[in-house]
Amino acid sequence: MKAVLSKQPDIAAQLAIIEEQIKTASTEKRRIENLIKSNAAATKILDDINAQLELLDRQYQATKSNLSITKQGLQNETYPLLAQIEQIEDQINKSKIKNPVDGTVLTRYAKQNEITTNAKALYKIADLSTMTLRAYINGDQLGGIKLGQKVKVFVDKGNEEQKEMNGEIYWVSSKAEFTPKTIQSKDERANLVYAIKVRVNNDGYLKIGMYGEVRF
């Protein structure tokens, strides 16, 4: 861009030179006219000066026109460059990493300074300030719960101690299913259970995959 603009002619400077020549010739014309009135100069000299002024005027107009055309041509050369600059700036803006939400990085798919491609995931992020506990209830318990109900959630702290946290039921399955093998239930007779989801505010202690117990 700078290289193209550096070719741009200084129209004002070039025209100023011709204007100075016209000014000098005009001063000389007035001097000769005064001499002619005193019969101290030949009219041929005045004719030559008038011819010189006409030539300078044509030169002035031609230079002004040519310089304007040259300037416009150089400006036209900058348009594709401006488009390229805009495209590059757009690519730079799109290459900036911006998270739509605050959260914690769970998995990294790319290393620092690694070259990656467009639309490729760089990492997996999640908001861990609120965690979801998926629990299961039997048919007898189903009628005694409701959405928005406050419950107590207990997770192991070690040494047979448990940490108590507050939770809220925000989803209840409408279909019964067989008890998952990974779920421990106090009522082993409950072959069919209903899944529920409990929202728990995380103070930083809860981790993904931890087991918990819901008490109503």
C-alpha cells in the first residue's frame, strides 16, 4: 500500500512551478506594455510574451489533467489492496480464541503454537459452577417429587465422611427403565426406576464423574 501511494505525484508542487512561470511572464508583459506606450519597445516582444503565456496556460491545464488521471489510476490500484487487507484482518479476527461462556477446560485437542484448521475444536470447555447429578427413583417415590423441589445431595469426603450440598430437581423422566448396573440402590427390589436430574451449585469440590446420594 505504501509503495503504491509513494508513486502518487505531488500535483500542488508541479502546478506551483508553472504558476510561478506564468506570474513571471505576466510581470514581464506589464513591463513591456509600459515600454511600448513610451515607444521604448517593439510590439514583437509583447507578441512573444503573449504566446509564451498561452503556452504556459495550455501546459498548466494539461499538467493538471495528466496528474489527476495519474492520481486516480494509483488510487484504483489501492482498491484491490484494501480488499486484501480487509480479508486478512477478517481472518485475523476469526483466528482469535473467544469463549462464549466462562468455564473450565476439560480436554485439549490442540497444543500451544500448533497449526490447526478452520472449524477444528481446540479444547472442550464446561461451566462447572453448576453440576448435574443424574439419580434414579422407584415408582413409589415418583409420586412424591416435583420439579423445582429442593433436595439434599451427599458426596463422599473420605474417612467415611460425607459432604452435604443443596440441590434442586429440574428434570424427571416420563419412562421407566431397568436399574443401571453402576447405580447402587437401597431398594434392590426396584427393578424399574425413573431417572431424575438434580442441579447442584458447585463450590469447587464436585468433579465430573463423582457419585452422590440424593435425599428427599
